[in-house]
Amino acid sequence: MRAPRTRRIGLCAFAIAASVPSHAYAQTAQSFSVSATVVPGCAVQGVAGSEWGRIDLGTVPGTTTGTIEGELVANGAGIAIECTPGTTASVRADGGEHFEGGARGLRRAGGGARIPYRLMLDGEVEWTTQAVALNFTASLAVQRLPLRASATLPGALAAGRYSDTVRVTISW
């Protein structure tokens, strides 16, 4: 004798239901990595705009003779350079826009007269165009280059503003 159809359908439904899990499997925890790469680099501290500062030799009468001096940033702080620890940097100044005869010069606006001047590192060593090497360690990540300018006035100078622009380059 044959089994009623409802009984066969019920057994099939039970067999299918038994083979399907009561909940779907989902991974509830996973990890991912976070990383950064630090490369050697340098920056000049406290720089706003395109200039690292200005050396002002003051205002003097055209008949003045003798030496006038000024420093980059008040109280001799100079250029503050910060580099990644372990970096060796090289700092070089060019001869300026009015370099002639092996010397930097302040040129009067509109042309004409020129006043030779010198840049001094630490107030003692003349900084021509040679590179200055700086080594940065974990305990010395910021170094300062105190920078001064010195010009000797011959007297009898035409009135006007005398200036020069020196480009300083840091490489590492």
C-alpha cells in the first residue's frame, strides 16, 4: 500500500530543513594593518612666505665711513633648520644678485653705486658660497645658523636703498 502523499512531502521538507543551518555563517572579527613610512627630510622653522628673514644694516647718512652690521632675526637666532634624526644636511648660500669680483654687494635701487659686504656664520666665520654640513641626531633635531652681515662704508655714497638677495639652499 502506498503512503499518503502528505507524509512524503513532510519527510522531504524535514530532510531539506535539516540540511540548512539555522543561521548563516558570518565572520565577526577581522584585522587590518596600519603603517607609515618616514623618509629623511628637512624644514626651516618659523618661515612665513618666501623669505627666511631679513638683515637690516640700518639707515645711515651718505657721508658715513666705517663698518655697519646686522643680523638675521633679532638676537642672533639665525636660520633654524629641523631635520629627521640621522640626516646629514648641506646648507649653501649663493653669491647674491650683485656678486662681483669675488664679493657680495649691496646695489643701489635704480643702479649705480655698490657696497661690498660679507656674511658671517656665528659672527666669526665668513660664509662665502661653501656648503656647511649639519648632522642631525635624535637629541639634536634642530640646529641654528646664526647669520650676520657686515659692510664697510667708504663715505660719499649716493642716497638710496641698497640691497641684495641671497638664495640659501638646503639639501639632504
